[in-house]
Amino acid sequence: MKLTITGYSTALFSTWFFVDELALLFDAGDGVISGLQQKSGKIKNAFITHADRDHLAGLLAFNQLNARPGAPNIHYPKDCGSFRALEAFSKKFDPQVSGTIWTPIQEYDKISLRNDVYVQAFPNEHVQIGHPDTKSLSYKVFETKRKLKPEFRELAGHEIKKIIEEHGRDYTTDLIKTNVLSYSGDSPVNYDLWDQSDILIHEATFLGGPEDDHIETHGNQHSKLEDVIRMVSEIKVNQLVLSHFSSRYSHQQIDTRIRRLCDQYQISIPVFSILPGQLSHNILKGKPVND
């Protein structure tokens, strides 16, 4: 599946990613409307990872401009009281948004985007509160296809049709699912979760090194760039988009460190960077940092 992804991500200030072909928004930081303009009206489903303001400050403006009967559908971690408060406020402040659907979700929930594509939510460790509360989520997008089982592939079409009529489609086909896109949100690395991702959008807030030792994270967990690159070197990912860098680093510092780590860990897949303050259109059509 070819995806057109537009995004902006600067730690502390704003993060959002729009997937054109799926009418899908991940997070809704400040500037999502000014960045997408009329394209924001295409969005049918928004998935918010957590209630930090840099991931939802643009949500009310997005909703006010694009609400219509039954849309958009805003999905959020079920135990975040902030979203219930936002829903109540928006309906009172902008009565025309009453058609918006606000959907609380928890880990492992599956949300259908269309017949062959769904989003699944996964727990992450950004907000350290412990199970069973769901206050921070990551998301994976799966495409599904039906493939005829080997034992039926030599049969004629009318024979297969008869078997399906007698036993059902599940009897003759296997369901093949492909993880076409993964979105970490704010989270430490997770090898098992991101393995087999076609496209992985992963945060890399800190470059790492002694200069970062004094950074105050206020108890929430983030990733370091080297941890992400090391993880990708040991799992199967086809394209990597690095995001959520701290604005304390210059663009040159970030890209230089990415190239050095890609060499060190022998990364051969395309690696793209969403640099602080930079709005990136059609990210995957850009030039990889490690090219």
C-alpha cells in the first residue's frame, strides 16, 4: 500500500501526522489546521495517543472546522479525563460540532477504517501509571487480504464457488494481514511491537550523550535516537520516519547523528527525519537522511 504522509513534530510544541489515502490523523497538535488547510476536511478518523498538550492542542480547531453528522470520529485513551472535558467544552462552545463522535478506546481494540484496513491500539510506557488504566497508546495500521489455501489452487472457479457455498469463505482462504504503518506516539522503544512494520513513525526526542543527562522529563518516558536505530537494526522495518526531536538540537546536529548511527548499525532501509519546526509534505517521497 502506497501512503502519502504529511506531518509536523517538535517535542514540547506540536505533533501530528495525516495519512491521505486512509483519511486518517494521528495526534492533533497545534497547527494541524494551518498545515493541512482544506485537506483537513478529508479526515474521518483521528487517533490521539495521550493528553499532553503538544499532541492535542489543535484538536478543538480541527473539530470546529470539520465536524459534520457522524464525523470526525475522535479516538482517545479511555482513562484520560481530559478528553471527556474537551468533548463537553467543545459541544458547549461550538454547538455545531454535535455530530462529532468521541470514542474511548483501550489497548488491543481494533477500529475498522474500511473493509480491508483497520487500526489497532497498543499500550506504551509513556505515562507511568500501570495497568489497567489506559492513558497512553501507540497505533498500528493493518491491511487484510484473503488468499486461497494451497489445497484449492488447482480447482476450477466453479468448483471453488461450490465449496464456498457449502462451507463458507473462511474454509477456502487464509486471512493475510500486513502491518502497513506503525505510529509510536511518545514512548520508549519496543522491539516486539514494531517488528514487521512496513513504515514505522517513531519518536526520537533525545539524541543521547552526556549533554542530555540533566534533562527533566517530568516522569514521562521518551526515546533516545540511538535506542531507536539500534532497535531497527535488530527487527524487520522497511521504512523509518524519525520524529519528535527536541528543539534544543539543530537540524545539522540531528541529521549528522542519524547518519553516523545508520553507519554504525549498518542501516540500509530509508530513514527520514521530521526536523524541529519543519512541516513535511509527502514524507516518503523526500530524500532519506542516510541516502
